[in-house]
Amino acid sequence: MVASREGAHVLIDTYGRVATDLRVSLTDRCNLRCTYCMPEEGLQWLAKPDLLTDDEIVRLIDIAVTSLGIEEVRFTGGEPLLRPGLVGIVERVAALAPRPQMSLTTNGIGLKRTAAALKAAGLDRVNVSLDTLRPDVFKTLTRRDRHKDVIEGLDAARAAGLTPVKVNSVLMPGLNDDEAPDLLAWAVEHDYELRFIEQMPLDAQHGWKRDGMITAGDILTSLRTRFELTAEGSEKRGSAPAERWVVDGGPHVVGVIASVTRPFCSACDRTRLTADGQIRTCLFATEETDLRAALRSGAPDEEIARIWRLTMWGKKAGAGLDDPSFVQPDRPMSAIGG
């Protein structure tokens, strides 16, 4: 069940996939109310005692890096910039040996004031969510008037050297589905790497419908009305979730993450830790394994690593979105981490 690479145990499943990428949700809270994620009134947030402490997060990442072969750590939320101890967590993880690559997925609202400190602490790069260039559409999509803050946050991230700065965009029918070419032109102008993400069934209201989503095919058709796109190919893609195309001969590229219509489960290299200490083998998993209880009961690192390996060994072949019996996870995206 346990494979070895350079003397360290790794997280391998029965299909031979090895997890080297850890997504860590630092909080379920968010300062936006995106229509594809949560209701306008928000959600019932996790109680503070249920959340992992800074020390617990760093300890679990340490176990993952030193005992389980994790090479990259992505901090997510909710909105991770709302985590008071974020800069300290990044600094402590940067001191681990071996040092993992560190990135952060954010809505960008707090980046203007934190980008420089995060870079100094050791963060390598950021992914910023921005679905539209139009402030009025942003307000409709997020139910908040914060478009200017996100643009300024992106500028600050680039200035701080948190590069490549990646911008994640979700297109919604009747709202921003006409913006793909404009978003790409803007990203090329500002030297951001744009990635379109198909809307996924992770909304708290369970309002997602496959037949109403903007697909990868729709996005590419729209982009090709203005740009020449050349596929990079699977060799360069590796286990990355985004298929990438070179724009007008380069050097800029655009990505499409087609989780629904072109799933990439066979190459998945991710394991996920929720803000309350649960291990999830997949974003769409309906089962979790509790590491928080093991931590707080005094389990040694070796036992926690054993539980983690056993959980990942049972990872399913795919997300099952194409299965008519697919059941949407009870947790919304804000509680799982993107």
C-alpha cells in the first residue's frame, strides 16, 4: 500500500496516483457572496474551537511534507486572507525542510495590504478570482461592490513578485458569458495568466444545472473570435488541472479548467485539508476523514501519517460528475477550499 520515493512515504491510491499537492483551507469565512458559491445571507460559519489552530495547521503540513511526499501547498478558504495568522503560517511553512512551493487562492480584496508581507514570509505566487471587468456585473455576481479592491490587489501581487499571477474566472449565463475575449485581452495586457473554470456543483443552494453551464467548448469558441490559440499539449500539462493554449503565438497562455466536461481525475495529484481538520480525497467527495480528533487526542506524527495514507489509498477513480446518481457534496466550496 505504501510506496517510497527518495526514502519518504508518499500518498498513493489504488490507481497508482501519487498526491504531491496539498490544498489547505484556512477558514470557511468569506467577505464576498458569489452566487455560484453561497447564498446572499451567508452560511453558518464554523465555531472557532472547531477550526484548526495555527500550530495544528503547521504540524499537519509538516507531516505532509516530511513524511508523505507533499511538494506544493496551496492555501485556500473561504477567503484565506481573513485568517489572522496567515503570514505567520506561511513563514513557518517556508522554514520546513524540504521547503514546499507555496501558493494562495484569494478573491484579492485584501491583497493590496498583504501582498508584500506574504512575499517576504515566503509565499511564491497567488491565484486571484475575478469573473468580470465590469464593476456592475461584479456587484451582481458577488453581491458586494469591491471590484476596485480586487484590481488593486492584483496590481499589488504583481508588484510584490507573487508571480506568475493567475486569474481564475467563472462565466455565468446571462451575466458575464460574453466577456471571455475581453478578459483575455486584459490579462495579456497586464501580464496575468488567465484561467477559465467551468462552474462546478459546489453551491450551497444546490442550484447548479449541467445543461445551463458555460462549457470549455463554449469558452474556446468565444476566445477564437479574437485570438489564435495553439494547444500546449498533454506533455506540458502533466497533472495540472488546466489545459493551456498559447495566445497568438506566445508568450502568453490561457487555461481552461474543464472539471465537468473534460475531467482530469486520472492525473489528479491533490489531497485536501479542510479548515476543521478533515481530509478529503476529492473536491467532490462526500466522505471525510477526521485528523483533528487524532491531533487533539495526542496521536504521534506517525499515526496521523498512517491515517492520511489510508484515506488516500481509498480515493475513488473519479469525481463521478457524469454519473446520473451523482450526489453534490453537502459542504459548499467555501468550506472545502478550491
